[in-house]
Amino acid sequence: MPLFIGVVFAILLIIGVPIGFSLGITSLFSIIKSNMPVLFNIMPQRFFSGIDMFPIMAMPFFIIAGDLMNRCKITDSLIEFSNVLVGHIRGGLAHANIVASILFAGITGAAVADSAALGSVLIPAMEKDGYDKDFSAAITAASSIIGPIIPPSTIMIIYGSIMGVSIAGLFAAGVMPGILIGLFLMLMTYFISLRRNYPKNKSRASLKEIWNTLKKSILALILPVIILGGIIGGVFTPTEAAAVSVLYAFIIGFFVTRTLKLSDLPAIFLNCAKNTGIIFLIMSAASILSFFLASERIPELLSGLMLSISNNPYVVLFLINILLLIVGMFMDITAALLILAPILHPVAVNLGINPLHFAIIMIVNLNLGLMTPPLGACLFVVCGITELSLEEVAKAIWPFIVMEVAVLFIITFVPEIVMFIPRLIGIV
């Protein structure tokens, strides 16, 4: 049966069936093959229960908040602030790209939004400043995956909802890995910039210049402080924090920057409905397939298979990382998470691995799929901006993939990095 499920699902993906429908049709064929028609009665119930979770209400709110902040024209101020901080380093604008992604992550929490918003501004600016076009596209795509790792993050909300892991804890646990990815990308950028003699700012910015640009960016930088501070401080839940972020973005856009208009709202709400609808369809269909997999005891079989290889948690984590790296290259991140998390999470917990630690390993790992060919969504975004081919961008991005995989294995085998902030605030 596992082979049958895998073959059906793979065929549907290859012929281009959308991922949500692929999951649903696979479930349908699996039930037919099982000769258990009673399961058809359970399908509608499982379809609804897959999204009948209060925490995932945070997702559409964060999508709206990110869209509102994008339309507030805060991208330019964040880029200017980033450039003032690191522009004096060799390859300054490329470093500013990475720092801007770190700052932008606290607003949108979406890699594709990061690639589109920052890429449309920074890639032409980098090209004009003497950077190779493929390098500019590669660093934009590579740094954009920091978005779903540093909170807020919709993928963390999904994981926490389906696996019963603290979303506040996930938000706290994602900060250090996200920053570490940024530092490793800056290290690689520095060496490439030295070799290619990319430009830098003539002098280090003064404290006055830093302060002036900080004041321009402060409205955007306050948002992640409100979200994280409110959740960690117990002022509100992640869902309430998402609603507060929408209110904050609404006030900033309409009454402070005055860049938003009432005519903008229908497009914002429609975009939210589309994105949320796609994710909810995938979640509902995956819930049916997960139920069927559980009824066939496939998670237990896979768990037994892994434990038969080794009982060492680090060996198992190494094998899981390899599996997830391969899956992330070919499958939508949400679908991969919904299918594999219920299977792999219990294996990790039974080996004594902290649920927060394993969740971040899985989230970081699958996010790498957004920048790896052949189906990396962020690659297609920057290809659209630069009009480069996928092959050209993929060739330029591989050094950054190596650095991010290195970070993945560091946080895998040094859990203290992931658990530092959760332990600091008492969420373990």
C-alpha cells in the first residue's frame, strides 16, 4: 500500500495536478484500493477537521499584515537601514540584501514575498552597482528563506497546530537559526565579493547616519517586537498577536505614512483569500491522507525501519535530514510538512529529541526546498525579475545552498542554538 500511495501521488504531481487535489485524489484511490468503503463516510469529517483549529486563524491575519506593510512602502527604508549598517563591507549591497531579509522576516514571514519585494528593488540596484545579475538573483533567493524561519511564520503556525507544539516556543526557537543563516550567507558573500572585487561604501556610516535611517525604519521594526513581545510576555496568543499586527499595519498605512487607500483593501483581502484558500485546501486534503496512513500503520512501519538502522538520535536525525532535503526539492513545503510531520515527529520524540528542536530542524530543512531546483519557488521569482534562466540562477546559488545546509547540520547536532531563547524565556 505505501508503494501504491507513493506512485499515485508522484504521477499526479508529474502531470501537473495542483498539490491540494493530488493529495485528495491519492486519498480517494487509496480508500478504494483498501476495500473499506466505510472510510468514505469519514472523508468529509477529516476534510473539515484538518482546518478546524483555532491557532491557524493567525495565518490569514499575518498574510494581511504583511501585505499591508508591503504597501506602506517600508521596503526602501529597511534597505537603506541595512545598507547603512553593512554597506562598508566588501560587497556591501549584497550584505544589505541579507540584512534586509532578516529585518523583513519579522514583518511578512514568507519567503516568496521577501524575494518579490526585496528582489524588485535590490536586484536592479545591485546590477547597476556592478554586481553580476546571476549573483544578485542568487543572494536574493538564498536570503529570502530566512523569512519563514524568523517569526512570524505561517509554516510554524501550521506545524504547531497539527502537532500540538507551542507556537510561541517555535517563534522563539526560530530566531537564532535565522540569524545564523544570515551570518553564514554574509560570510560566503564576503569571500565571493573579494574574489570578484564587488564594490562597497567608501566609509563606515556615522552614528548620526545610523540613527537617522533607524528613525525612518522604526515603524516597520516595531511590528516584530509587538508580535514576539506580546506572545512571550503573555499579553496575547499568537492568533491575537496576528490580529494586533493587522491593526498596527492598518494604522500605519492609513494614518502615519498615508500610503494606503480604501481602494487597496479589496486586492489585499482577495490575495489573502487566495493564499489562505490554497493552504487550507492542502491542509484538509493532507488530513485525509494522514488519517489513512495512520490507519494503515505506515508511520509505525517507517519508525520501526529507521530505528532498525540505529537507535542513536543523531544518526536518525542525519537520515531524516537527507530525506527532507530530497523531498523539499520536489514537493510543496506545506504538503511535505503535513504528510511527514505526523510520521517523523513521534520518531524524534521517542528518541528523546525536544519537540521544538525537531520542529525547527524540519522547518529549516523544508525551507531549503524554496531555493533548490527544480521546483524552488523563490528561484522562479528571481528568474522572473532578472529574466535569467533557472539553470543560470541555480548555478550561481549553489555556494549559498552549501552554507545553509551547513547551518542545518549545525543546529541539528548543536540543539543549544535552537533552544537558547526558548530556555531563556522558559518555553521548553
